[in-house]
Amino acid sequence: MKYPRKLSAGANNTVIVLSEMEVGKLYVGDTRSEIGSEAAKMQYANTINNLVVKFSRLEYNEGIDAEMLVMERIFPIDFRAYEVEIRELWLDVFEDELYQLHQAGFVHRDLKRPSNLGGLAFDNILLTQSGLRLIDVGISALKNQVGEKIFEKYIEVEMNEMKEFRAYFLNR
């Protein structure tokens, strides 16, 4: 379906512009994640630090017959316009904040997209005026929901993805 003011689309959801400050992630039909679960995980991460896009509210859009997860609008910047030394600083902060999320029991689980999904490998990490930010917490996990052993496995995978992202971000 064609949506008004489409900003982006992933494997299961489309994001549309609602205003200069907000976007809506549309939930139509079967998706990879449930809207309430994604909202709760986003809200949880937002209480730890500012790494994950900010949750605003859940709402129903009658005009397009879709549930929406409304969040802040992020304006990405092309990191290739900045010197490697500056990128290293952004990465250091990003890794610190990611570690804070892990310590608090949140893991993103989608730093690097699976190769069978469209888009670029690290589409869920955006550079903004305030540094690197994470979007799309649909498959993220909370330790208190999945248990210690599974959570630790997710962290291990995420840290390997982080090494790949570091090489990508610094050498591109």
C-alpha cells in the first residue's frame, strides 16, 4: 500500500512523517513484533539513556487504518563527511551507551541487519546532531523477559556486530 509522507520501510513496517518532530511506525497486518511490546521496550531503553529513539505514544490512524507507534523524528547525517578522529569519539560514546543498556537489561538485537533483508547492513544506527542513535527496537529483548542465558547470548552476538560496525563506520 502507498502511504502519505512515507519516510522509510523495513521488512515489516513503514514509517511515515507526522510532523517536523514526530514519525509513526505503522502496524498493518502481521508484523515481526507486537506494537505494545515494542513500545514497552523503547520506553524502558529511554529511561536508561538517549541512545534509542524516543517513544511518544501509541495511536490509531483512521485515515490509513493503521496502529502507529509514534516517536521522535530523527534527521540522519552522513558520517562520511566527518574525520575519522571525530567518528572515533562518537563510537566511544555509542559503545558506552550500548553497554549501559546491556547493564540495565536491554539488548537491541538488530545492529546489523540479516543479509536476507533489504537495506544497508547498519540501517538501524543513525548519526544525528547529538551523536549515534538506535532505531527499530522491534526484536530487542529485556533480560527479565528472556532470562540470563538467552540474554547473554544476545549480548555476545550484538558485541560481534558492534565490532563489524566499528570497522564499517571508521573505514568507509
